[in-house]
Amino acid sequence: MKLVAPFSNLSEVEMLIHCGADELYCGINTPEWAGRFGGRLWMNRRSPDGANLMSLNDLSQAIEQAHDSGVSVYLTLNAPYYPEETVDYVLRLCEKLFHEQSVDGFIVADMNLLFHISEREFPARLHLSSLGSCFNHLSADFFHTLGVERIILPRQLRLSEIEELTSRADDEMEFEVFALNDGCYYEEGFCQTSHALGPFCMEQWKIEEMPRGLSPLKKEELEANEKNAREYLWVQNNCGSSSRPDGLPEGPCALCWFAHFRDWNIDALKIVGREASFLRKMRSLQLAKAVLDKANEGTDRESIRQFARSLRNTPELCDRGYMCYFRDE
């Protein structure tokens, strides 16, 4: 399995490769896009300012540096939709980035953009973003007909669903799963809101006034549900964007399942957080690499789970279950 890591600054590339990244991915915010479409319309799912490279020159240097080490670089074009007036620009950018910057491929979510790229038959690889919402082997086979070579599976799938999907899909299709960082309260592929207006799903909503006529027991139940929802949102937001004193990140993960993914021939493990700090990216990669090395040694599933929990060293959060991607319970 490959470790896929994010970067948003040229200075991060050397560190990520040194720490074990097999593939890198990034976004870009060109001055031309900002000038034509403004800051409210993002080229990808992350903020133009904190999560993207700001020049084609930086991207070119990052790609050259990564390729010198045998590491691929993929560009995120994973906005949930692209208005008609933006599609031509994105397509021309794809051609330029492939032919002039030698980007290895594109991570795409919007079906319309995917059709356009497929029709032009770019030699670059196509990866379907988790926002593309592939939930079963039939949709995986459909995306394969459009030239998609890898599918990034949604966070909301269960372990059993991942096993069934990957075992029944076309053998040529690659699959990538989330390993660390960043959750989503909803199924993000069905969410058509723009984070340019703020991710309202992460707001800590509070019941201002209880419905009338509730029994004390029902009121207590609602208050408990609200408390649980607030805790769940806090965890999905990387435990309030926190890290442990040793720098290891807190937040959602699938470290316990690395041996499962190995046995199911999953191809790649995705570390999330293009907008994260240099330290968080580095420590996230080191954490995932330590567990992956154990899995690659053939360590059994339960031992992997215990090892991952020992590294996280947050038994109260792990036992709660809110940090786990892909549970079946």
C-alpha cells in the first residue's frame, strides 16, 4: 500500500518524501482564476489561501523534486461542481499542467468535469475524489469506463462494504481509503454547500428552546443527544484541531484497519489536511508510516489494532468510537 500525503507549500515536499510519502497531492489557486471567478468560487474543496500552491512555478518545482525521488504528484480538482463558465478554464489548465508541468494526474469529483476530461483522453491518470460518492462495485465499474484508474472511497462506508466493493469491482481498478485526519458530519459527496461560506456542519449548534410539553425524561434525552452531537463534531474537527504534546495529531483515523486493507489489496492510504501545519503533516505521515510498516511485516489484525491504539495513546477517545472511520458497529 502507498502512503498519500498532502502539501500546500514547496518547502514541505522534501520533508514528506523523507518521511515516507509514496505519492503527493496538492491544489492550486492561480491569479487568473481568482481574477475571473473571485474568492467565493473555489477551484477545489479547500480554501484558496491556506491549502493551495499560489503559482504554477511552485507546482513545477514541486513536481520536479518529487519525480527525482520517484514520487508522483496529483492535483485536486475536486470541487463538488463547476459552473459552466469555469469548465473551459479548468480543461485548458489540465492540458497545460500535464504537458508543461508533467503533473501525474487529477483528483476529480464533479461528474460533468469528469466527462469532459474523459472525452479529451488525457494521458494523465484520473482519480475519483471521495466526493464522487462511489458506494458499490457497479458504480466503480462505471467510473472505470470513463478512464478512472483509482477511486478514493467515502469516509462513511462500513468495513464490510469496503471489503465487498473492492472484491467485486474490476481487478484493474485501484482503491484508496482515508487513513488520518478530518471528518465530515454528512456524506460529503451529497453536500452541495460551498466551504467558502464556512462549513456549517462543523458549527456547534445549540438548542435555544426546548419544545413545550416535554416530560423531564424526554428533555434529558434531548440534552444528552445534543451533548453527544457536539462531542462528535469536535472529534470530526480533529478534536478541536489539536495535537498531543509530542506533536502526534488527534482526530479521525483508520489506523486500526491497516491490516484489513492490506488483506483486501487496498492500493493507497490517504492522509488528509492540505491546510494543516508543517508539523501536523509530518507527524501524521510518521504515525501512518509506523503502522503501515507493521502491516507490511504481516502482523495480524488484532496486533495492528493494539499497536495503533498504543501510538495514539488516547484510549478514552478510541473507546468512544467517534474517531473511527469505517466501523461496522
